[in-house]
Amino acid sequence: MEHEIQVRVRYSETDQMGVVYHGSYIPFFEMGRVEWLRNKGVSYKSLEESGIALPIVSMTLNYKKPARYDDLLTIKTKFKKYSSVKIEFDCEIWSEQNDLLTTAHFILVFVNMKTGRPMVPPTEILQIIQS
């Protein structure tokens, strides 16, 4: 279960040398995960409206090559696994020249927003994850 989106690097996401600042990669990966969910018919907004949050509890990023101002990046988001209250994704960012720039691994937890406690996701989410 993989999904791709493309984003163009904005000037505000770079440092003085025109290289993407390391902290700018996290929002790129977030866009990829949100669009992965949307592609499966789940709106992150509707999750929150139903009282479910999906915070990151662990992330690992590996920077291989720099992205630069105005580059068109392809963000690949792949579902890795699900267990109880956790969902894991492997992600990659590729250049227009098909160079692998950055890899990442994320672990997120389904959380009940009222109690702040981990929770099993609703049935419709489980069906998507387990299909």
C-alpha cells in the first residue's frame, strides 16, 4: 500500500545556500501520510472531528542527498505494519532525476483525544489497514 505525491521546494524551506533545511523534511513526510490516508478514503480532519488523534511517537530520518530550492520532489509513503494501537510507515523522497534523497520511518499511535490514551482504531480504519 504505497502512495505518491509531488511537492515543489519553496524558498522558505531552504537555508542560505538554497539547500532544504533538515527540519523542512518532516512536513513533507506529514503531507505524504495525510494524503496516503485520504487516498484510502480517510480524512485526517474527520479523524480529529471524531475524537481521534494520530501523533508521531517515533521517527527516524536518513538524509542521503540534498534537495534544493525549486526542486520537484516525489514523496512516497508506504504502509509498513499495524499492531494494536500503532501504525508504521516507511517513506522516501526522490528527486526529478530519480535520486533517492531522504528515507524515513514513522510510528504513530491512535489516541483518544478526550482521555489522551492510546486506543484501537475504528473498524473502518482497521479494514483499510488490514486489506
